[in-house]
Amino acid sequence: MAEFFVSPTGDDSAPGTLERPFATLDRARHAARAAAGAVVVHLREGTHVLTETFALDEDDSGRDDHRIAYQAFGYGTDQQEQAVVSGGREITDWRERHGVWLAEVGDLDTRQLHVDGRRAERAALDRLPGEAKRTPTGYITDSTAPLSWQAPTGVEFVYRGVYPWTEARCGVASVVRDGDSTVITMAQPAFSWADDLYNSAWDGELMSGPGLPTRVENDPAFLTEPGTFVLDHSRLGKHVLHYRPRPGEHPLRTRVVAPALEVLLSATGTRDVSFRGLVFADATWLRPSGERGFLHYHGNGYYDGAGVEKVVVVEGQAWVTVPTEAETIPACVRLDATTGVRFERCRFTRIGATGLSAIESAGTTVHSCDFDTLSASAVSVSSSHHVLIEDNLVQHAGLDYSGSPGIALLNTENCTVSHNRISDVPHCGIVVGPGTGARILRNLVTDSMGTLADGGGIYVSGPQGDSPDNGAVVAGNVVKDTRTPYNFGLYTDYGAAWVTVEDNVVARADSTAVLQVSPPLENVVYRNNFWDADPVGSDAVPEGVTYEGNTTIADATELEAATAATQARAGLLRARETPVLR
């Protein structure tokens, strides 16, 4: 077995030994290519700062039935070191003005900031000032406050709940006075696209376009709360970072990191490579800052101008417009057409999009990893097969893109999501889109649906095969504390077919499950589940649903006692405490 060592204090002209390690992952990658047999690349303690994506391709694959592993030094022992693969840039040379720290950061662009490992929020207003109304190109308000915005072209409007399950973002193009009013013109094409996309009717009540913003972000004039920041990029190549410190923070003692890279690791066509015990941190995603904005539709999907169609939900009562095509929020660690890639006991943190994605890949394994402080999802798998997502801890996801589920499957075959612990997510815990053979087994989902509505702890939509042999199975899961109004602990939706939902436990949801949806469910079985309230539609079970052996126990203590064995088997396989976020 060949072994190479990489240290932040190493030297790429060194031989890559324990005593004389390389300095960069890229140098280690070249050495691994030239080695025969199994290869292990050990990353030593410290932050391995990337200035460009660490990219693997077919030539970086394992060979001759041997694997290549990138792992923290001492992996699997009590002496395992913390090796952080970071796309961040440390911000120094602060100057202080009126209680705010300022730093000239050149052409740095980012949407996140982390201070001593803690996520700082973008400074914001909770509404558009004054009496405002929408116009064809933006907004008009009787308040002059927007005229005091110092960098209006960097301001971003957030539309939370434009559909109950949707949150959009559009930028401002200009702010000008018009007599006693202020006219705000929005960036295009995002605003006109939003006007096309977000239209619906319910019981005769029409909704047209995005309406008024629910939040207004990113201007120095908004910096009133400690621990918030703004990036002013109004001057080309002369961006200025503003940060209002919290009590006790000092520019010489406080470590401030701005994520700069969008992709930390990409693997394309790579086979038989493992990543063990590494921390992937400090990445961003800049697309929402552009003129096309971020027009979220559902889950990880967003609209990019391809077209819109009208879908009737209830004939004569309700309809909604939806994208004819949707793009997917990208990941900061990306697998594309890979085979047999494994992530074991890694951590994904301070990530500005999705943590990890697998696209058109086979045999991917994500085992015993921790995902936290994520702008979007933890794991997204699409057009892939035989993927195992097991024993992972997912918490504090969807911090910037609230529709993002903790874990998402779309157009997959024979993929398993089992024994994961998912908590504190703004919408669904687990989403399964159309596919075949999904297995959602013994997961523990708590505190889902924290921000947006019309979703569930576990959400399954569309056809899931064409027979009981290749349909989806949702079994042995525990879903608790599904929080916002209008949610379902277990949610089979939008023409779900060939799904078996059995031996699950649901408590403290707005609705435990729903049997009557549009398009209707077909060949869906709800069997031997326990919950604290009857599902919607269980009093008149529709034709496409089998409903048998389910038990409703309203008393919380009795429900806990009756389901103790199921609850003991759900969640993480590993026995350890929740990690301390650093």
C-alpha cells in the first residue's frame, strides 16, 4: 500500500512522507495517480485551504480491485486529527467605524460569513418600509427610507411563502425618488420570471406574482444587530465587508472566514475512492446574487426561465402554475457519473448550498457523516442507483433556501435512506421524488417544517415503480414535532403510486398523514402505523389506498409506551453524543 501525507505546513517539493509531507491535496492527487495498488492520502491536523476546486476524474480512480482513500491522519483511532478542507478566506485588516468593522476584500464575493465558527446572518429589514405596492417593474412606497440605502444594487428581496412551500429571492436594480414616493426597480429577468411563475387560485381567490417581500437583506444601512454582516459590492473589484461585532469580539482576536469557493470537491467518472474523517467547510453559492435571482419552486428545484404551465389541483376550485423544467440547487461536494465512492465519518459544515450531491452515479455510500449549518440540503441524489445514505446526523439545514429538504432522492433506483437522524430543518426532512425501489427505513425526523408549510417529515410524490416488487417502502421511521401549520408527518402526495407505509410512528404533527390528494394516490398501503391522531381521509379511504392495522393513541404517554421498540430502533446506529459545532 502506498501512503502519502499532506500538511498545511508542508512543501509540494517534498516527497510526501510523514516526516516531509506535501502542502496541497492536488500534489497528493498526482502522487496517487502514479502509485500502484491501494493508496492512502493522510491529511494532517489543520485547515487545508483550497484556492480552486479539488477535482478528480477517471484517472484518479482506484484500480486492480484496490481503492484510493483520502482520510484524516489517525482515522479510526483515538489520535485522529481534525483535517479541514476549506474554501474559505480569512478576513483580516479590519478598521472600525461607528461600531462596525470594515474590510477591503477586493473582488471577493460571498453570501455567508462565519465568526469564530459561528454563522453570522446577513443584515436585514423584516419588511419593505412604508405603505408599499407592487408595480410591473418593482415597487413604489410612500417611505423615503430606501433612498438612504447605501448600496441598493446589492439589496435582495426575500419572498417567504409566496407559495406555502416556496421561498424566492430577487435583487434590486435601482432606487429613485419620484415626488413624495420612492420607486424601487427590480433586477431582470428574475422579477418578470417571478411574475410568470407564482400564480394560483384557491376557492376563487387569485394570487398573481410574488407580492411584497417578507425580508429585505444586505445593505450597510441595515446593520443594527450585533453579529450581522453585509457585503457591499457596488464598486467593481473593491468590495467592502461590513460586520457589526457581538459583545466581546475584537478584530485582533476574532477569526472571521468568508466562504469563497463554490465547489470544494468534484469527482467526475471517478471509481472506488473513499473520503474518511474529513471536514468539508466554508463554501458558497453565488447564483442567487445575480440578475436571475433564485426562484424556488419545490424541494431543491428552482426556476430558470424554461417555461411555465398551469396545473389544476381541484377542478373549478384550485390551480397553480409550475415550471415546465427545473434546475437543482448544486452541492459544494459533487459526484457526477461516479462508481463506488464512499464518505465515512466526514463532516459537512458552513456550506452555502447543498452539502453533497450524487448525479448519475452508482454505489455511492454516505455513512456516519455529520451535516450542519447548511444553506440548502445535506444530501441530494438524482438519476443514480444503489446509493446508501445511512447513520448520518443532519441538523440546521436550509438556512438560506428554506424549501430544501434534509435528504432528497429524485429519479433514483434502489436507493436506501436508513437510520439517519434529521432535526431542525425548515421544510421536509426526507423527500422522495419519482423513482423505483426507494427504501426509507428507521429514520428519526424531529422538528421538521420549521419555516415553510405544505410538506412533511417524510414526503413521497409521484410513481415509485410499477409493482409491489419495485415500489417504495417507508418503514420503521419515527417522525415527531412537525411544526408549521398545514403539514403532514408522513406525506404521500401528487400521484404517489406503489408505496408501502408501515410500522412508522408519528407524534405532534399538524396532521399525521393524508390519504386524499390530487392527483389521487394509487396502490398506496398504510399498514400498522402508530400515531396520535387519525390521518386526513382515513374516515373515507379513497379507492387507491389500502388502510389497515393502524392505531391511533391520543395520549402521549401511552403512545410512547406502545411504540418504545420501534422508537429504539430508529435513528442513528452509532452511539455517541451530538457533536459540538466548531
